[in-house]
Amino acid sequence: QFGLLTSNFTTTSTSMADVTGLSFDAEANARYLCKIHGTWKGASSADGLMLSFSGPSSPSAVLCGFITQSTSAAMLWPATATAFSTNFFTVTGVNFGGSPAYIEIFLILINGSNAGTVQLRMASETGGSTVLYAPTALIAHKIP
């Protein structure tokens, strides 16, 4: 499955919001590998982004992480065994002379008995303007 962010997603909210176009349908009792490739930027070096996924209730396992340029981290792999999280990870600040930073987000889902939509969600870390730039692409594969 393929998803595409066709216009920039900008937020100053610290509450998670769905990123339109970056979702996929997950079948019950199926496994998925999802990657999202794009660029993002905070308004200043203090403004980062928070990312999460929403999805079907009662998955067997949800594992996700990211690679990006940041003032605080290059890679992080948080996970939860039985549910989608409110905030899987936070990227703290980025400032590369005003240039957007590349981000690659990974998700591995071992779904339970409920089908549903898996949706990328995003918020601002500090309430400053944070942008996920178009085109950002999602590719999800059902795996054996």
C-alpha cells in the first residue's frame, strides 16, 4: 500500500493530529512493515516533533522508530507490546541553517484479531511551528 502527503502538514499544537494521506489498512491477524520517507523542520532549534501511530485495537506487537538529523538523537527504537501509543517518540529540536531535515520512520505491526487503519500522527514538541513537508511517502507491505 502507498500513501502520500500532498501538501505540507504544519502544526503548533502539542496534541497529536492525523497526518492526512499517511495511513494504510491493516487486516486482522496479519503482519506489516511500513516505512515513511520525508523531510521536516521546526521553527527554531528548540522546536521538535512528536510522532505516533493510531491503529486497530489489541495488536499483538507494535514496534517503531526513526532515523533523522536532530540536535538530540540520530535514532530511537521505542516499542509497546500490546497497544498503539499516545507518543511513540519525540525528536528534540532541529536547526540546520533553516534547512529541512530528512526523516525515515519505521513501523512493524503484528496485528491481532481486529482489522483497521494505521495512521501516522504528529504534534509539535514545544508548541512552536513544526512542518512535515510534501511529498512525504508511506509504503506498507504485508509480510508473511
